[in-house]
Amino acid sequence: MEGKLLYDGWLKLFKKRVGDREYEIVKNHDAVSALVINEFDEILLVKQFRPSIMKETLEIPAGIIDVEGESIEDCLIRELWEETALVIEKNDISKIISYKPILGFSSSTMHMFKVKISKASFIPENIRDEDVLDGRWVTIDELEDLIKKEIIVDDKTIMAFYYFKSSNT
């Protein structure tokens, strides 16, 4: 990234001049997420505390791409193991979309996948990630209600909901 480095931590903040304007641009990590669906068409959500909003959230499982040379599929498999204790193979996943969730000030990419598993294979007590407090299955109607009540507010889970709803109508 060209420009003046203003902050150099887990995230990096740059000031970049384009023509006669200056912009502040965040350099953050690309990420993966998974719409995990069981044989009853229920969707797996994980509960996490998010310090940016000082609340616990329900979201589809996700994580950042932070292992050098790791493919997005391998990252997804690792993150699902960490956040849900699910053992997933590459042939279990299919790509939905890659998109830029905060395009106004970052070029980071979210890569979203779909994973079909059996309901019995998810055991919340086996979760290994200390940031994940719990996990649970919800129906599409429950997910829609959580979104309407603004209990679920993150873009990847809302996008997964609309994808799932449109592919099942």
C-alpha cells in the first residue's frame, strides 16, 4: 500500500493522496466465512463477544486469512475446526461469493462458502476457540426474525441468509 503509514498494528492505517484529496485507508486481513447447513436446512450460528460493539453476537462461522501461503479453502477448513470443531474436507465446501464488505475504506475481501453437514456432527461442547462462546442451529425463519429484530447485524450472516433464502425458493 502506498501512502503514509499512520498506525502499524494488527490493522494498519495509511493516509493516501489521490489527486488533490487525502484518504485514510485501513489495511486489514482478507477473511473466509461459511454458511453451514444441515439435513434439516438449519443454519449454524456461533456466539461471540465483539468488542467493537461491546455485545455478544450470533454469526455464521468465519475467520481471517493469516497463515502465510494458506489457500482460502484450507483457511475455511481450519477456521471451521477452530470455531465449531467440525472436520470438513475440501470436497464438502462450495464457493458462494467473494465480496468487499467495507469498500469505502478497505480493500479486504470476504470469501463465503457453503458447507453441508449432518446435524449430529456439530457438538457445541467440542468448540476449541476461546472467542466462540457457543453455537446453535436456527431455521431460516428464526434467522430472518433475528435479522429483522437487529439481533443479527453483521453483513456476512445477512448475506448468507439472503443467499440461502433465494436458492431455496
